[in-house]
Amino acid sequence: MGAILRMASATTNPHPDTIRPDTIRIVDCETLEDHSSTGERPMFDIEAFPTPVDDFFPAAIPMAPSEGEDSVAPETPSARAAAAKRAEAERKREERAKRKADGVPDPRAVDAAVIGAFVAACARRGHGRTIAQTKSLSGLAITLQDIVAGAMQELVEVKGIGQQQAKRAILVRLGLAR
């Protein structure tokens, strides 16, 4: 037998914010008989509650936009920033795909090749040893030909980029061509 608790009305309980044992009534869910007076206390069975729990909570009321209003919520600044970031990322992906289709190397690969060529030229000429001994940069020289040749070797032989595209990309990246 399932049971529910029913509070007595405020007229019988002078303090409605407190629960006193004499204000609680035990009612049988099936017969709605009050068992408080008999002293019989039925077992509580959650499945025997008279209505589903959802009936105790209000349902969401859909709010239709009034005339003249958009049905879309206003865009927040963070949402605008996120949309701009996604658009920029998509633009960069398309730009990289176009460059790749045209055979133009990625600027990051060109930068890495130029830096690698510069480091290799410094090592071949012994500039590290010279700087350590003299504690000065005076008298050190690296030709532009050494840098372009080393970067070309990296891009053409290692990365597999065409010679004309590699040379053009290197000269543009060094600011020697447009």
C-alpha cells in the first residue's frame, strides 16, 4: 500500500513554516483514506505516488517573438568574435590550398629554409668560433648567395618544390622581389 503525506491546513498549524507531527496526515494513495487516526503507518513506495514528478514542475512555455522582433537572440560580443575567428581560419585554409595548388611553398617553410641556410653558412665559415674568441660581430660576413643557395637546396631537394617557385618565394620573403 502506497502512501502520501498531506500537510494540515494553516488554520490547524499556527506556524506554517514549521512541520509538527500533529499536522502531518498519512493518506493511502489508492483509497485516499486517512490512516493517521488509526496509528497505522503504511510503507512509502515511490512508484505509488499519485502523479508523476513532472506534474509538479511547470513546463517550459515557448516564447514567440512579438511582431517586429527577430526570432533569433541577439549576438553576443564573444559569439561575434568566435564567428570572425572561424571565418579567418576558413579564409587561411582556402589561401593555403590555393597556394599549394599553384605550387607556391608555404611561407613558414620558406622562413625555415632561409634560417637553416643562414645557420649552415655561419657554421661553414666558423663564425661561432670567431664570435666566441673575439666577443664581437665585426668582420663577419655572409653572402646573400650562400643564404639563397642553401634555402633553394632545402626547398627543392628536401621539400620537392619546383626551382622557379622556390627561388621566387625566397626572394619575396627576403624582400628582394615582389
